[in-house]
Amino acid sequence: MPARQMLLAALLVGLALVIPQFASDYYVSFLLQLLMMVALAQSWNLISGMTGYVSFGHAAFFGIGAYAGTLLLQGGSPWWLTVLEAGAIAGLVSVPLGLLTLRLRGPYFAIAMLGLNEVGRAIATLWVDVTRGGNGITISPAILPSLSSNYYTMLLLAAAVTALTAWVYHRRFGLELRAIREDEGAAEMVGVNTTRNKLTAFVLSALVPGAVGTVYAFYTSYVNPSSVFSPALNIQMIVMVILGGSGTVWGPVLGATLVMILRELLWANFPALHLAAVGGLLLLCMLFLPGGLLSLGQSRRRLRAELAKGGGSG
Amino acid sequence: MAERADPILRTHDLHRDFGGVHALRGVDLQVRRGSITGLIGPNGSGKTTFFQVVSGVDRGASGEVWFDEQQILGLKPYEIYQRGLARTFQLSRVFPNLTVLENLVVAAHRHDAGARERALGLLERVKLQDYLQVRGEDLSYGQQKLVEFLRVLMSEPSLILLDEPAAGVNPTLRQTLWEMVRHLNALGTTFLVIEHNMEVIADLCTEVYVLSEGEIIAHGDFAAIRNDERVLEAYFGKARTPAADRGHDAHA
């Protein structure tokens, strides 16, 4: 990662570390949700932004993590270990699912993933003995970690998945993923093992949502099928990534931050309008900035380079 | 490089059917190591299907494909590429949103530490060194075809299948491309070329195979196949003999 971006990352993490020292619980809660969306959007970006395999079902891993974490915590596992275990479970589940779904391309993959999320929700609803069905599970406050513990864990997860994305992006692996996004057939023709790369990216993209789901369950102290296996949550991930810049390191961070702040500002004053505003913003972005807000900077740099080239040769 | 008698690529009884259409019917073909071999034939004769099968893109064929004495039929394209057989496409397939440098580096072997330097060297050779950070889609079509050609050179393959590499390319870039082919051939790379320009085939290839309706109907040097009646019939629909030509002139 370039030094300037490292500095920016360090500044952001430093700021996020000290905010809870002087901010009220309201703002800490808001930031926790923002960090959650950064982590989820970034995870979605790892598979969908990098390879072009648009997943409409990543909330399934979030839901699996939320239920797994809740049950493990109630079973006596320490909360911090539960977070790791839930991430690992989501990652393990993603292996056979990836092997099955990544054979599909384009809309077929998207629909298969959407179906996967619905299957998760159905299982959570119908497996009453374990999940208590539609009533959900309330976690006893006695075993829950504190708000600040949840906040710092979410910060760690958001920072970890962003660092992972940066690492992937600047490695040969990331280049191969982007080649798959551009033209999978041509990528395979120049030696890229597309099956292995897609599966690896898919599993990496499932780990953090699993862990994030657990922290979310701790934060709300309650989990039920429709709140965690939520298609709306998945759409939010997609919107944030597209808005910020798909397949980039900072796009999901920018998109998630922007949407969450907009939502917070509009929610209180214009409750009926806030979704329309986010939708409108997305529409404008897709029409005029298909590369996301980050591409604004790239376009400017390209224009400057073009002008410099023209000036040099003229 | 001097040609050697042992073939680097050998196919035997290669068949590919699409429903009732027999795209390849028992194709037996040998590409001598160190040669530039031509593969010609009218449109729809099965040339590109042959490339698809040999390069692993199409895995529905039956028969045998031997590359470097190893049977490769059924292997995946990336496995075949990693063994040293690379190909280009009829229509350019550069990665549109990757830079020219990225387009090249991604095609190098995974643990190749010198990939970037090799890419720079190749780009300099064709005078595209100023285009390193230009995205694939921002290149002209001819430049895209050239970059696609350079891309397959990144893994230093021993056999390259070129599918109409000069189609849609301007004469200057075309010249550059054929010069590179000659240069690489002199260094030991073998080529199998699909090309419609017969002057190029005559100039470049030591041996030519002619496909028609999925069958090899002739092979040999260009001088031999250009007068082969089956070849003339495949291209023109009937045998053109000097006598027939004279008769035609007389009626005109």
C-alpha cells in the first residue's frame, strides 16, 4: 500500500480508537454500526468487487455468524473466542457453498446467492429447538461484552478486512482476481487458476461477516431470522461499494461512511425521504460515475496526465 | 532455429461435434518443433474450433492431443498454458480495465520475479513503453492485438497458437508483429498460425495444413498446396485448372 494511504489508514484507526474516550454512547453506537457496514461492504468487495461475481446473499454469512456466536456464547464460550469461532464457521460453510455457486456466472450466481440467504432464514425460522424460530434468541446481559468491547472488536474487524483487501489488491492474487472480473476466459488462457482464486476470495469474503454477525448479536443482545438473514442488509453492502468504488481498497470505506452519515442526518429530519435520497445518489453515481466516487480522483489524474502529455508533445 | 523432426504438437483422430454439425472430423496434424506452421481454410472450416480444443477452452472433443509428448486433451486452459502452450484470440481480448503493464504481468508465471522487467522489455521492443499505465480499453484495436500477443510471451511458451493476429491491425503494427514472430522463432519458439493473408503464409510458414469442413485436405509447403485441386475446390467451389481457366476466358 502506498505510504500516503498507510498514513491515512493509521489516522483513521487512531481517531476511531480515541473517539469512545470522549463521545457519548449514542455516537459510539453510531460509529459501531458504521464500522460494521465498512467491514461488511469491504467483505462483499473482496469477492464481488474484485471478481465481478455479484453476491446478493452475503448476509447469509452474517446471519450464520450471528446465530453461531449467540449459541456458542450461551454455551459458555468466552465472547472474544466466540467472535473468532463464528468467523471460522462462516468460512467453513462458505467452502462447499462456493464450490457449488461459483460454477454459475452473472445473474445465475447472484440469484443462487439470494436463494442461499433465504435458505438460511428458513432454517433459522424452522429449526425451533435450536434457534427458537421466529421468536429469536435474547442474550442475557450477564454474559454480554460491554458496548466499548463490541465497538473495539468491530473496529478491529473493519481494519482487518480493509488491510486484507489492500494486501490482496497489491498482490499477484488481487491482479488475478481483477483479470477474472475483466474476462474470465481470457484469464484462464493466460494461466490463471480461476476456480481456486474465486473460491479463495469467496471464503475470505465470508470470514469477517461471520465474525461481524456475532458482534452485532452481542450489540443488540437479540437475534432473529429476519434481522440477520436480511436481503436489505445485503443491498446496503452493494450500494455502499458501488457508491464508493467497486474493486478498490478505499471505495467501500468511503461508500459505507457516506451512506451511514447521510442516513443518520436524514433519518431524524426526513424519515420518509432518507432511502429515496440514498437511492437517488446511487442512481446519479451509476449514471455519471460508474467507477464510484473514488474514480473522480482517478479521472482527474488521468486528465492531468493527458494534458501534460499534450503539452509535452505540442 | 532449425526445425527438428519431432513434433511439439501432434493431434490424432480429433473429432468435435456440435449436435449434428461435425466441426472437426478426425484431424491428424503435426507441428514440428521450431517451425512456423500455417493452418488455413475457408471460413467455417474448423480452424478456430481446432485452436479451442487444443488450448483447452473447448473440452468436448474426442481423440488425442499430444504436446511435448504429453496427452493434454481434457486439461484446463491454465494447465495447458503453464505447460508452455499459449494462444491468442481472433478478436482482441485484452483486459479492458487493467493497465498495459498489468495485462502483461498477470500472464507471467506465478513466481516469476522478473515479470515486470520482461514486460518493460517487450513493450520497448514494440515501442509501447509510453503506454505502461494506459488501460487496455484506451488502446487502439491494433495496439490491443499487439498487447495480447506480448501477453502470451510473458510465460516464454514453447508453442504459440496465433489466431489471425494481424486482422484489423494497421500495416506498421502488422510489420512489427511479423518481425517479432520471426525473431522469436529464430530463438526457438514454435508457431501455429491461422491467417487469411496468403502472402504472409507463403512468406512465413515452412509447412501449411489446409482444413475444409473439419478435415485436413492437404498439407505440405505452400507451393505444393497452392495448386492442390482439393484446396482450390474448397476455396473456390470447383477445381480451377489451367484448361478450365482457358475455357472460361474463351467464353468471356
